[in-house]
Amino acid sequence: MTRASFRGHIGHLVQLNGPVTALTSLATRLGVAPGELGSLTDLDATSLATLDAAVAAALASDAKAVAAGIEATLRLVPFPLRGRAAKALGV
Amino acid sequence: MSALLSRVEVEKLADDLSVPAPSLAALEELSVEAIRSLRQQVQHARYVAHEKRLRRLAAMSKMAPGALAAKIAQHALGPELSARVAAQLEPAQAAALTKHVKPDFLADIALALDPSRSAAVLAAIPDELVIKVGRLVLKRREYVVLARFCASFPTDVALAAIADATPLEVLTIGMYTEDDQAISNITLALAQDRLAAMGEEALAAGRLDDLVALLSKLSPAALQHADVLPARKPEIVARAEELGFPDLFG
């Protein structure tokens, strides 16, 4: 995502969501209670949305990388063993 | 706590999230502890999101011969994923795997490695290789990574890795290092002429605030060792007071 498109994305999110929503969203992404992000309540809606979007992008990027890595790993496993390897990897 | 140190923490968070630091500038209003806690929460969330699959990849690496495991790391997983899988490996196995991959790839892995989850693995890697990889990371100017690196290895290993760092690079690495004891030990081991050069160049480059950030982390003994610019000391002390570090030199 380019810096300009990232800003555009954030602007759109801020229009849709207020600070409370962004905080709740971030807490959900991080797997914590909103109260555990207490100090972030001082931030304005745009800043919270920016942070939430950055975390979301990182998590999405991780998920994509893990899926691609598993797929590529299987391609390197000799064909006769690939079925067992896929099972071991939970594919 | 100083806004200066909060800025440094925000830069590290931005580095973790691969976003420009200015996009997170609003976080600089928070305390250092709050930003550091947020960064740890982000790291933890990213880790647990794929923990099960990473464990499975690690289990597969354990079963594969070393050469195949290395091939999988380099050609299928890539450095970021390999760094996460490495944290799941037995230290001896991870050390054995390093024999099959090039130092350049290990440097790529180092950029993504979480030392808090990989301490046992890092401890199993021979010092010579650690130093070689550290020098490659320095060439890439990855100072946040080097700061983690310096806090994860013995002082002599860290010093050897950054032996070719310029004075301003030493300043940057020190500023980013979270482990105050580690950066104090490194400071004590640095020659005073090198510390003087770092101070002079920091002032010449308009990086007085960064110099104060570094000095504020040092133990009394390290601070005394780093007290090498008597002519510029009043200027440094005055700025330290402005930034919330009264009595910097005691």
C-alpha cells in the first residue's frame, strides 16, 4: 500500500467509525480487552484508525505470507511425500 | 517520562508495522511504557495468530534433512517466516541449519527475528557467525535491528559486530537499545575517543536530543565513562534538563 492510498484508506475509515469503534476494533485484533489499551483513549479518531489500519495490514500481510509459505514448502517436498506433508501442515 | 524517548519507541513500532513513523506520530503523546506495551501486544497478536501453523512448519523442518530444511527456509518460507519458524526450533537444530544457509539470508532473518522468543536459538549460534551477520545488518543500516541484536548477545560479540559503525551509527543503535544495562556495558567497553567522536558528531549533526536520549539510559559508571566532552557539557546538561532529565551527570 502506498503512503497516499494508506492515507485515503484511513480517511475513509475515520468517516465510517468514531474513536470508540477504532479502539474496540484494535483491541479485537490484538486479542485484548479495550481496557488493556486504556492509554490509547487519549488519541483522536484519525490516529486510532491509522494505528488500527496499520495493525490490520500487518496481520493480513502475515496471514498471506504464512499461506504462501506453506504452499511453497509443499512444492519443495518430493511428490511421494507431499500428501503426508500436507496433512502434517494441516492443509 | 520524556517525549523524546516516546518518539524513539514510536519509531520502533512503525518499523515493526512497516509504516512511515510520521503516520504514528500521535502516539508520541503517550508514555514510553504505554507505547512499549502496545508494541508488545502487537508482537504477541502477530505471533499467536499463526502459532499453530508455525509450529507445524517447525515440526516439518525437524523431520527434513538439513539441506532440504535450508532450501525450504530460503526458497519457500523467506526470511520473515523463517524467523518465526526459527523461534519454534530446538536451539541445536537451528544452529545446525545455519550451516546450510548463506550469511546474507541469515541477515535477512535477523531483521525479522523476535529476540524475546528466540533467545535460546540465538545463544546456540556460534559467535563468529553472529558477528558476521551483525556486520551485514550494519551495512544495511538496520539500526533498530542492531539495537535488539546488541541487547541479545554478550558485550564483546555486540562490540565486534558494530566495530565498523560510524560514531553517528553507534549513537543511533544506542538510542534504540531497550536494554539499559546492555548499552551501559557497551559504552563502558567503548574507547573514550570513540565516545568523544560520537558526541562531537552528534552535536555537529544537530542530534543533541538523540545524544541526551542515549545518555539518559546509561548507568552512573557508564555515564562517567562517557563524560568526555567537558567543553560541551553545559550545553548537553541544559538540553537534558529541558527534555526532562535533570542532573544527567549527577
